[in-house]
Amino acid sequence: MKNESNLIEKAVAQRQVNRYDRMEWAGAFGDLGTLIPFVVAYIGVIHLDPLGVLFAFGMSMLVSGIYYKTPFPVQPMKAIGAVASIQAMQTAVVTPGAIFIAAMVTGLVWLLLGLTGLLARIARLIPATVVIGIVLGLGLGFMLQGIKMMQADWLVAIVGATATVLLMGNRKFPAMFVLLAFGAVVGGIQHPELLARIVDTSMTFKLPSLAATDITWNQFFVGTVLLALPQIPLTLGNAIIAIKDENNRLFPNSPVSENGVAVSTGIMNIFSGAVGGVPMCHGAGGMAGHVAFGAKTGGSVVILGVVLLVLALFFSNSVGVLFQLFPSAVLGVILFLTGIQLAANSSQMPSGRGERVITLVCAALCIWNVAAGFVVGVALHQLNCRGWLKL
């Protein structure tokens, strides 16, 4: 008993402590490549109130950084964001109310799975080949998406990427600060009208209000069936299993469990839906982005959370203009470098030929659709274990 108590005390003593130094500040903005495009889409296409969206992100990041003490990210759920934006433009059936319902339904699902302990049992059925494939596919997908975004202005992308690579790991001039400053200057030159609107911005304090107060059955159906349910396999693979493995590999003194991550995901989504936010998750790519630009503790996530809270509470009327200032090519550089970090972390391929093939198939599909890669990867693994595949 005494030995066990000593081990627990030792583990607690070794647990990370948040820092808020220059590198944590730089790493804080390593996930903007995924955050900004989705936030802009939610605000510009579906017309969500920036106050609720940024407040939900900010509070969730603040709590996540303080609780986990590692660069444990908070990101938009990508499948829901993509489907919601496309459907809103094409059919107008996705409304703010449907987004709030999607967040709450998603939250309830993960909260129940985490509290009942079912998620840990499900996760044990997922083979390592699939987890590696998901992380590798996400990394490659980020790199491809980054290249697409950089095509908007190759000169800006090349200058930004070169400066960033040369400054990687530099504590005096953190790469992310230089890249963001470069992006702001380029954006100001290319769109002086946006810069003028930002300069003319006045500070106005506002608090979010309860959002899901006037929900129709149609909004409930769209939010649940069209948005929330298709996201579940993607979240399980990327934002539960992959982020658990990524965190525990990089930060063994601050381990997390699948059930704990599921409960965290559930709580923050129920909260987000209530205050006018969007469905969120702990994506593995987010941690790779924070770490790639210097983050080593949860201080980076706390810093980004506080920045978003300040924007939400005092500058929500002009936040859309601020996000539009950063050129797409600069965001592409962030995504590309994040993808490299993520893909490199999955480089320990299985030893068997059949397992390697399954991992590569899973990764290839995950570039297109993580849920499809997850399902096909698990199916191929089961067939291979039974000797029905000759790979």
C-alpha cells in the first residue's frame, strides 16, 4: 500500500506544469489553419453570432489547457462544419438552430459513452494499424489541403514557408509570430479596406445568451441525422483514439484515457450548443499544430482560449473582418507544416506486410474521409486476422 501511494505521489509530482513563455505563445497559434476557415464559414455562410462561437471555443480551450496541462487542442468538428456549410449554401436547410442541436446531441453521445465506460471497451477493439493509418492520413490530408490553400498566392506561400522553416525552434524569434506578422502585413497591403475597418473597431462588451431556446422539429432532425450522427466515426478515430495515443506518446507524465476524452468532448459540446457555439472536438491535428510551433504545455491552449474570449466579449462585431485579413496562402503554410508534424509522428509502421497494407489503405481513405478509412481499416483487419486476405 505504501509503495503504491509513493508511486502515485511520484506521478503527480512529475505531472506537467503549464508555462506561458514565448514558445507557448508561439505554439498557441499553431492550430489557426483549421480554426479560422471553419469559424469564418460558420459566421459568413450560416450566419452564426461570432460572440457565441468564439466564447464557446475560448472557454473550452481555457478549461482544456488548465485541466490536461498539455497542448490538448479544441477544434471544430470538420465533417459537421463541411456538411453544414455546403448544405447551407445549396439548400438553406442548415440553420443556426440545427448547429446548436448538432453540438448538444454530439455532446450527449460522447458523455454517455465516456461515463458508462463503453468507449474504453470499443477503443480496445480498434487495432494499432488503423490508429496509425488515421494519423498518417490526417497528416497527408492536412498537407494536401495546405498546398491547395497556398496555390492562392505561391509567392506569399514560399516566402512565408521559407521564413517559418528557417525559424523553427528559434526561441528569440518564434516562427509562428513571424508568420502571423507577415500574414497581417500582406493582408493589409492586399486588402487595405479590411485593415481600415479593423482600425476603426470600437470595444463593446457583450455576454452570450442562451441559444437553443426556439428549436423546431425540422432543426432537431437536421442537426441530429444530417450533422451529428455521421460525425461519430470520425470523432472516435481522430478525436478520441488518435488524440489519446498522441498525447500519451508525447507527454507520458500526463496520460489521458479514452473515457476521459469522451467525457471532456461531451461536456464542451453541450456547453457550446447552449451558448451559441458549434460542435467541437480534441483533434489530433490540433496537438500536432501546437507542438510544431513550440508548445510543450497546456499554457499554449490557455493563451489561445483567453485571446478568443477577449475577441468574443469585446470585439465580436468585427472578428469576421479580422480573420479575413490573414491570406489563405499563410493559413495553408500552417496547415502544411502541421501535416508534416502529424504524419511524421505516425512513421512507426507495422512490421507485417499485410498490416502495412491495411495501414496504407486506411491512410489513403482518411485523406478523403476519416470515417470511411476507419470503417474499412477495421474491416480489413478482421479479415486479415481470419486469414481471408492474401496481402
